[in-house]
Amino acid sequence: MIARGYAVLKALREEAFKRDGKVYAVDDIGAWIAFNATEATLVLGDGYISAFELGVAIKSSPRTTLKGETTNDRKLVKALGGTATRKGVHLKSWYMRLVLPAPPTPTFKKATRVYERL
């Protein structure tokens, strides 16, 4: 079930953005909004925020590859188009500037930090 969700997330990301010369731009508004909502939920639920990066913590799986990675880790990195780190998936800076800021809600202090970071 999780693998299907990652496949949908990857498809949304690929549909949402396109490269226009040296710069990435939004290509499909619907896919962009859906990708942003999902990404914001991941960062708020399992993410981390620092002065220099946003990311999503990786949940470990009992199945480990020969490289020492779990299959779900690799799928999440590919789905988000990020970079794997020890903390999780670091979100790429080129599309961080194209991400819609998540509206801050009083119940989630983290939502305010995400909004301020973006």
C-alpha cells in the first residue's frame, strides 16, 4: 500500500514541475497543488526543519538491501525527488522555492516553522 502512495507522489512531482532552460517551473497547477499538500503533510507529520533545509524522516523497514538501505527508504527518496541523508530525505532547494507555504495552524507549532521557512 505504501509503495502505491510513493508511486502516486512521484507521478505528481514529475507532472508538477518541468525544466525551462536552467530553471525549474510549475508545469501543471493541479499536480503542483496535490504534491504540495502531500509534501506539507509529510513534513508536518514526520519531518524536520532547520535554518538550511526541510526534510522528511525515513521510517525503517525490516527488509534491508545489500547496500544497507531499506526498500521503502529508496522509494521515498525517489518519490520526493530529494537526497538521502542520515536524518531522512533532504528536499531539493530548486523546488523548495516552488512549494506552496503550508498555512500555519495554532495546533501545530511545526506548521508555523514550515510556513516561516518557506
